[in-house]
Amino acid sequence: MSELIRVEDVHKTYRMGDVEVPALRGINLTIAHGEFVAVMGSSGSGKSTLMNILGCLDRPNTGKYFLEGHEVGSLKPDQWAYIRNKRIGFVFQGFNLLSRTTALENVELPMMYNGFAGQERHQRAIEVLSLVGLDKRLDHTPNQLSGGQQQRVAIARALVNRPPLILADEPTGNLDSATSNEIMALFQQLNTGQGITIILVTHEADIAAYARRQIIFRDGLVISDRVSEQVIAKMEH
């Protein structure tokens, strides 16, 4: 598999008043196209800081971040916005859906920024909502959907611009265990069936077990990076 992400000796320190708090202390990572990676660690371990750097939401103090062979960690904000829109799909714990907008309209939104015509937006949004099992819920607003269905809408929205990479930050944090299993099985399906690279931040070992590779952070350092042969079997949604 070809390389999608390379992080070289990345350091990130936050200043809080007069105190410097190191979040990342020399991270080196390579992630290939088509991997499903879980990033684990307790609060303050550095995993969310890494996710923000990978998502072009924050930049390292020192070190380099390469995405598809291009150094992107030092690009300008407008270049970052382009990468976030075209190359990366984001899924968050809180769904981040527009409350008075239908599932279809929520999913169409990222394409509006890319200048897609209305009919093309419509067809692509229906396609990805069908992919996540919501073709019968197109006209429902978030308050008419369960938590799991809302997260499926959020995943469809992340997929709609066909990014090679999805970053998921605690995507099951607001879901019960049965629904969490369904969402993780959906991620597996997108990874194996669509070839999408997925990087998932979680503090739960049972959620990380759905990923083939688990990276564990502690105090801003990678303390474990292993490929698991015992991956939880994919469930049908």
C-alpha cells in the first residue's frame, strides 16, 4: 500500500499563561492508503492534538506533516481550507448537523462550497446516504433521527466529496453500545469496501478493536503501535 500520511519528529507545545504544556514530543508515524487505524490514550495524552494536525486544524511547532507526498503542515490557511474540503472527511462525537435541515440537505452542504450544480449535489447526497443505510430517511431532520442515524448522516456528509481520508474523533462517544457497534461496523465496511483510510480517536479498547492497527499515546509520545490480527468481525447494518 502506498503512503498517505507521514509525520516526522512533530512537536507541539501549548502555552497556558506562563506555563508551557508539551502535547506532542517528537512523533514519527506513517499511515498507508487503505489502513484503518485507532489512536488511543487517556485525556491529555496527545491523541487529539495529533488529530488536529492531521486534519489541518492546527500546525506543529516543529517537525513536518506530509499528506499524499506533499508537506502540508506549514501551508497557509486558505490552502488548508482547500485540503479540508477536498481531501479529508471529518466525523465528530457531537454529529455537528444543522438542526432544521434535512439529512439530504446536511449531506449536500459540503458540495455547495465546491460549486456542484444542484442536481449533481442531490444525486451524490442520495448515493452516500444509501451507502450508510439511510435512503429511507432523506427528508428527516436530526430531531426525527436516532443518535445512530444522526451519526450515519454525519458519516455520509464526510464521504460526499470522496476524500481519501476520514478522521473520526470519538465518533461513538454519544451512542449506546449496540449503536456504537453498528457505527464501527459501518466504518469497517467503508474501509474494506470503499478503500477509504480511516483514523479514529477513541479511549475505549472495545471500539479500537474494530481497527486493524492500534496506536497508543501517553504523555505526548507513541508508546505502542501494533497491527492486530484479532479484529472484531464486520456486522451487517
